Amino acid sequence: MKEYGTRTFGELYAERYDVMYEDPMVTETHDSVETLAELAGGGKVLELAIGTGRVALPLAARGLTVHGIEASEAMVAKLREKPGGSAIPVEIGDMAEARVEGTFDLIYLVFNTIFNLTTQEAQVRCFKNAARHLSARGMFVVETVVPDFSEYVDGQRMKGSWANMDAARFEIAIQDRVAQTVAFQRIVISEDSTRMVPHFMRYAWPSELDLMAQLAGLERRDRWAWWDRSPFTADSKSHVTVYARAGQ
Ligand SMILES: C[S@@+](CC[C@H](N)C(=O)[O-])C[C@H]1O[C@@H](n2cnc3c(N)ncnc32)[C@H](O)[C@@H]1O
């Protein structure tokens, strides 16, 4: 998927993003906003890959000063349409590189979005960019799934999601175990059309993310299985990890 760039996700999903994730998002958004607001402690906040403002807008509504970095102008256009959306400063650019004036007490990168950076090198640069923007007491929070390939056979998985009289939707995922990437095609096929929505990501286990943090001069302060701060165990499907400057 060589053509899959930093702006591809937004170009493909901006129109449907808020609707697509509406149901699962409601409790997830609520829980993440609660915990992030506590961690911010009233300080300045930066969201990497702010998207349509799902998390940033409720945080700003609590009186926090929120900034964002986002690769996709299409996603930011959706943010701007929402109440309060035009008041959030957003730097359009790659979260692994883009600079924002000042430092922040809380920087967060949620909803598996670290995996949208499709090489290890870009993910390391992203940790370094977050570290560069952290205040002395600042925290960098990363939330993502723990990769799970239990449904894959020979490095691939095909899964149907719905079928009716006229059409069906299914997803093909092809894993590269060395690059740690998965190329997805989400396909809706009907009698007279086929629609393809690609997705491409690089996965990393929690231990590799911790190593990236170390390379950026950070250390892990907390790791929970979810936003409710439930204990992280070998069976956890996801993790919310808090990093801070090493030795502080
Ligand atoms: C799954 S969405 C998450 C959006 C938002 N953080 C949320 O939780 O709803 C992924 C977002 O990452 C953005 N994105 C992907 N690669 C990026 C990059 N390299 N730099 C900045 N944003 C990026 C996409 O445009 C999209 O808005």
C-alpha cells in the first residue's frame, strides 16, 4: 500500500467518521475524557491526530486549553463545523514532525492512532515529537489495542460484517510479520457495484512502545487496561499508558 499516506485516512473517512464510530464512541469518549481531564489537572493540552474533535471538544468544553495536530484538512473541516470547533488551534501536519508553539502538561494520542504511522521509524519520531512538546511535569498518554492475531491463519484473516438480499460487507487483512504491518481492504459488494475502503497500519506491542518512549527520553509511569484505570494484565485487549520525562 505504497500510496497510503498520512492524509489518506482523513480523505477516506472524514465524511463518515463521526457516524461510523458513534455507538462504541459514546462510552469510550466519556471514559477517556474523564481520565484525560484528571491527568491534565487544569494544564495545557495537545492532541496528536485530533481528527474531528471527538475527545478534544469535550475537554475544551471543560475549560481546558486544547491544541491539536492533524494531517487531514478534511477531518479538521468536520471539527470546525461543530460548536466550539473553530476555537481550537490546529496545526495541519504530520504528528511525527509538526511543531506547535509552547509546551503542554498533557499530550495524548488515542484510538489506536499511533498505529496510523506505518513505520517503526515514524512511530519513534512521534514519541520524540511528543517529548519535545512536554512541559517539565507533562504526561504523554497513548491508548491502543494490544495486537491480537488469534483469528489469523497464515498471516491473513477474512471476516464478514453483514449481508442482506442485495449486498455484503467483508474485510480482508494481510499481515507482514516482519514489518509489523497489516493491510486491510473493507469491501462492500452488491449486484451492481463494489466499494473498497483500504486501511494500513503498523502495530507494536506495549513493550516496543515503552522502548520508543525510552528513545525519546521518557519513561512509563502507568499502564491501565482501559480508561477506568483497570489493571493491565497479560489478557488485556487494550492499554492506556502514561509516559513522563525520565527521572522526574
Ligand atoms: C482513528 S482517527 C482518530 C481521531 C481522533 N484522535 C479521535 O480519537 O477521534 C485517526 C486520525 O489520525 C489522523 N492521522 C493519521 N496519520 C496522521 C499523521 N501522521 N499525523 C497527524 N494525523 C494523522 C487521521 O487523519 C485521523 O484524523
